[in-house]
Amino acid sequence: MAESRRRRVDQGRLTGTSHTEVSRFWRTVDETFLPALEKGDTQAAQTAYATMTAAYVVHRAEIEKIVANVNRMNQAIRKRCGERDQRFAIITWSCSASSC
């Protein structure tokens, strides 16, 4: 249970700003942009579009950071796995050699 909670906290830290900006984007689409288009209010639609664009730009930058962090984590995991595989092979071959 604590592990699951810790994972959720880590994910929240990882995606917090991204989620906030995505929410702002879609809230603007639903509450301002589409209604403005339906009413033919070009000025309100342009203002909403500028807000959506700003939210997207921040969200995209956060996604780029997330991808870079995940790639670094994956690289570290692959390195540790390779080191463990090498140790396991040495132990296996040592045990095999000593039983001859």
C-alpha cells in the first residue's frame, strides 16, 4: 500500500504541471473557444485560442522533460541489468567450472 502511494506521489510530481496545463487547454476549449465559435464571436475565439496555445506550449515543454527523465531512468536500468547479467554469468561459469 505504501509503495502504491509513493508511486502515485512520484507520478504526480512527474506529471503535475503537464496535467494542469492540459486541463486548462481543454477547459478553455469547452468553456470558451467552442461557445465563441458557435456564437460567431471571433474576438473571444481568438482570445481563447491564444490561451489554448499558451497552455499547449507549457504542456509540451513538460512532456519533453518527462520523456528526457524517463529515457535517463531507462538507460540507468539497462546499465544495472547489464551489470547484474554479467555478475550472474561469472557466478554461473565459476560454479560450473568448480564442479568439474
